Amino acid sequence: MPSTAPTEPRAVEIACDESGYEGEKLVGGVTDVFAHASVRLDEQTAAACVAELRARIKSPATMYKAGHLLRSKHRAVLLWFLGPDGPLEGNAHVFLVDKTYFLVSGLVDFLGARSETIRFLYDAGRRTEEARGFLEAANDFVRAADESPIPRLDPLMPAIVRAVEFWTDGGQAVAIAHDRQTTLSAERVGRLQESTEGFVALEQVDSFSDHRIQIADFLAGITRKMASDQLRGADDAEVSALLTPYLDKASVWPAWVRLAD
């Protein structure tokens, strides 16, 4: 007789990539924002999207990046990609981190200081070079002193957790295909799985051969650039409005609230 035992529901498969990642170096680096994007697309749909982008942009580049879409002459392509006619609506999620705010939050937690200190240090770090130098030294101090198995200053770890929590809404398990990162050791991934309900697998893949990862890379890069511009007082209202549905309301972002509303 055929088995009547219930079958396990298939895991939701998502593909993830990031932009602005410098490990635990949160200040004094190249970028001030970290963005982690996850997309729920099959490879065929993602490949068709990349082909459409190539047909519209017509660049001879072997590997397209977010910068191709962000060029002013390709604005119509950017709006299509983010908008309702593109592939992302209902299938994408972005976790944003203001790196300075993430650092001061981790520092205050590490030292057991009062939570009000977070905003004070954040504002000071944006105002003066002296405070910025202090934060760079504090960044190095916490990195050296932290013995946690999951480094408290590494934004990639909470970003992966939030991606799982978002896509597991409704009780489904989540399996991740992630662009390769040396910080994603088997031990760290295992610990994240143990502490995150529904997180069943993470496979590191080459973005060159996986179109889903390329789509996540585009979205992460676009969002990071828009967010970084926001910190400098610039705003592209049209693009910001299109990004709004994808942004995680739990993003580590004290200064930029409009896009996450």
C-alpha cells in the first residue's frame, strides 16, 4: 500500500547577495551603508530578467552590476526593474544597515552602557573628526575583544537571519543560495541555523553562474547607493518610492525612516 505519511513541505528557496560589505570594519572603510538583498525567483525567471536588462542596456560588459542600472541614461531600465512590470514585486526583500549606527549599538551593548549613549555617539561621529577617530578605535577594540562565535559587529549575520525570518513567515522552511563569502564558515552557518527557526540550508554559489544571485546583487547595490545618498542629504524620490516595498522595517537605520514607512 502507498504511504499515507504526510510529506514535508518544500522549502522556500531564496538567493542572496550584498553590497557594501567590509566584514566587521564599520567605519573608516569604503562604504557607510550595508545592504543585503534576497529574492525568491527561479533560475529561468532570473535569467530572462538578466537577458532583458542586457537587451535594454546594450553594454558589452561580461558581468552586469548595479552601476549599469544607476547610470542616468538607463533610468527607464532602473524604473522597470524596481517597478510593478519588473520581476521583483512580491519576490524581494532588503535589509539595510547604517554602519555607524550598527557600530555604536554594538559598542554600547558590549560595554553595558546606557542605551541613550547610542544616539549621542552616532550624532557625534557624524559631526566631528575627533569623534570619528574614536569610533574607528572603538571598532578595532570590539573586534579584537569580542570572542562571540557570531561576531557582533558583522552585519552579514543578522542580515541572513532577517532574510530567513521574512521568508519563513507562514511557517515555511527557507533554503538560501548565497554569493560566496569567506566569513560564512560552516561553523557560523551551523550556529545561525541552530538559532533561527526554519533555516534549513545555505549553499554558497558563484554569482557569475547563478542569475538569481545577480538579481539580488543589482537590488542590493541600488538600495545601498540610494541609502548612502540619503545620508548625504540627497534623495531620488521616484526610486525611493519604488524601493519602499522591499525594505525591512527592522533595518538598522535611525536616520532614514521614510523609505521604511
